[in-house]
Amino acid sequence: MSELLFYIESSVERELKIKRSRFICRLVPALTIQEAKQVITETAKQHKQANHNCWAYIIGKQGETFHSSDAGEPAGTAGKPMLNVIQRYKLTNIAAVVTRYFGGVKLGVRGLIDAYGESVDVAVQKAKLIPLIARGYFVLETDYANHAPLTYKLEQLGCLKTDESFTATVETTWEVPMSEAEAVWFFIEAQTAAGHLKIKKPILERMG
């Protein structure tokens, strides 16, 4: 199973003042590279008078796509430190932009690295982080007599019923945390072998 990653529920913004310079960090959920670039463009337009709008983003269910830019700051002093913080918190599907209004005091290379990293860090601490969990989905068909016991057992195993329909039989859709997938599959196979239910559709995917 892949390393557990997180995403942010909604946009956050946090401002720091470091040696007279203003650092404004904006974190925004982004599911695609296009969405991340749009966040960067919009922020740069909003702060077009700023000295720098540095950015970093990570996209993908496994955080496989990422990029960053120093946007005019000395190489390696802004985008990379921002990206490092996002990765340290195991975040994905996120765009981060740090806007800097220069206050007249130079920070030096080490100072810039710390300032941009800290700006993202305090913003992440303000955000609500949600795990991006690998889950399975099962659509099951059972008779009315077995519906209640089936529901009780699957809920005990940590499953969440997301849909339900009643016709001649009962058809239910279940969301299964992959941490319990083996136990759930063992139970479902046993119930199927006993003739108590049918598996209409097993689906595995990674989602929040």
C-alpha cells in the first residue's frame, strides 16, 4: 500500500512579516496542473505590485507530479523550500504561492530559504488536512432477510454505505477502507459461497 498522503479541504492564507518584508502564503486545493497554474496566475495578478510571487505545487494521487519556481529570487531560495515543506507534510493536490513585498532589508540566501519555508509551514498549520485514503467500492445484492445482518457486519468492519435500492432484492453500495479490505473480502466471499449475496461490482480506486 502506498504512503498515506493528505489534501487540504479549502483555501487558506497566512501572512508573516520578516525583517520588514511581507510574506503572504496562499494554499489552494488543485486537482490538475491546469488548476494549479490558474491559482498561480490569479495570485500574481492580485499581487502584481509585489516583488515576487514564488510558487510550488504537487498533483496526483501519489504526489507524482510537482514543480516549483523562485520567480526572480536567487535560485533555490524560494520554490524548492516551499516544495520541501509541502512534501514534509505529505500533501498532494495543492498549489502554494508565497507573495513577497520587499521591506528594504536583504535576508541573504539562508534567510530567504527560511522565510519561504516558514511562510508555507504556518499556512499548512492553519489548514485542515484530510487523508487521501485508498478505498474499495462494492455493489452487493442480497435478499431482505439478510439485509440487516449484512449491514450490521459491514458497518462493524468500518464500511460506509453510500447507496441503497429496494426492488425484488436489496442492492447496496459500500465504501471500504483498504486497511480492512482483506477482512471485508473474506466476509463477502463467505456470504457469497453461502448464497446470501451476490457481488454486482467490485471497484478499487484511490480517492479522498
